[in-house]
Amino acid sequence: MTAQPSEYHRRVAAQKRTSIIEAATKLFLDSGYDGTSLARIAEAAGVSRATLFKQFTTKAALFEAIVTEYWKVDDEAPFPEPGNLRAGLEAIGRRYAALLTQPGMAALFRIVIAEVPRFPELGETQFKLGKMPYFESVRRYLAAENAAGTARLDDAEMAATQFLGMISNYVFWPRMLLARWEPDDSAITNAVDQAVLTMLARYGAPGTHGA
């Protein structure tokens, strides 16, 4: 019978995985995806090659893990239940802003933008494993609010695009061009609040705007 790993060994493995992901993200950004080997990543992460290969057999698998890690949503804070459109949009908007402004997210996008002409699979990975699962969760939430009668919309996909776009266009995309773009917490909160008010004005059912 195979012995199960202890809590200590699981914790050590998780720490090594985090170190590998952080080292790979930095090296991909500094040297490019093609110019970074798994051996260099292992050295930068302070782990053996055997340890790295045990977790990630290819660079593609490692990049997939990076994307999944950065787009991971806290399981302890599930998407809100329908019934209060304002509160739900506020919660989703703040979570999305926090997701986009976390350390490393801008670097992840820069890696993809720089390398996608030669490695289009990186863009596909970012889209399919990162952006789309999150987008789909927002779309489902808005459709549920529509079904509950607290929102009136014909196209939940377009509504999700509009809401997330209003937030990312302020808190994230300027970072791609402006090295010192760092809006403070109050500015980010205001951007989310304004996006929520716009959505309520456009899609809120009568009598629910103040909910």
C-alpha cells in the first residue's frame, strides 16, 4: 500500500511549486518564453531538476499552471447569489479589480503579448484557462439575475463584456503602456462603483436600483 504524503510534505511541495511559478514568470518576462529553459527555471527557483520535472514535464505545462494560478479565485468567496444586483456587481467588480492588480498579472500579460506571434498557443492558454472561465462565471451570474427579475438584459455575454471592460480599462490596461500607472485604492473603488452605477442604470429592473 502506498503511503499518503504527510501534511509537512504537502506544504513543502506547495512551497516549491510557488517558487517554480514565480521564477518561471520572471524568467519568461526577462528572457522570453523561447529563451528560458526548464533547467534555468529550476536553478532560479532553488529546486532540483528532478523536482521541477516531477511537477512540470514541459514548459507548456508550466505556463498553463502560471495562468491558472494567476486567474484563481478564492474558493472561500463564491460568486454572489442572484437577488441583489447592486451588491452582486459590487462584489464581483471589487474581486475583478483585485485580480487584475495582483502582483504578477501585468507581467503575465506582457509575456503573452510579446511571445504570441511565435507561440500562439500561449495566447490560447491565457484565453481558455484564464480569461474565459472567469468571464463565463460573470456571464452566468448576470443571466441568473435576469432570471430572478432583478436585471433586464437580452444578452448576458455582452453585459459581462461591458462591465468587466469598464473596470479593466481603468485599473489594468494602462499598466501595459505606463510604467508608473498605480491608481490608489480609492481611485480603484471609485472606478468599480461607477461601473456598477452604469450597469444598474442600463440593466437594473425597475425598483431594484437602490437594492
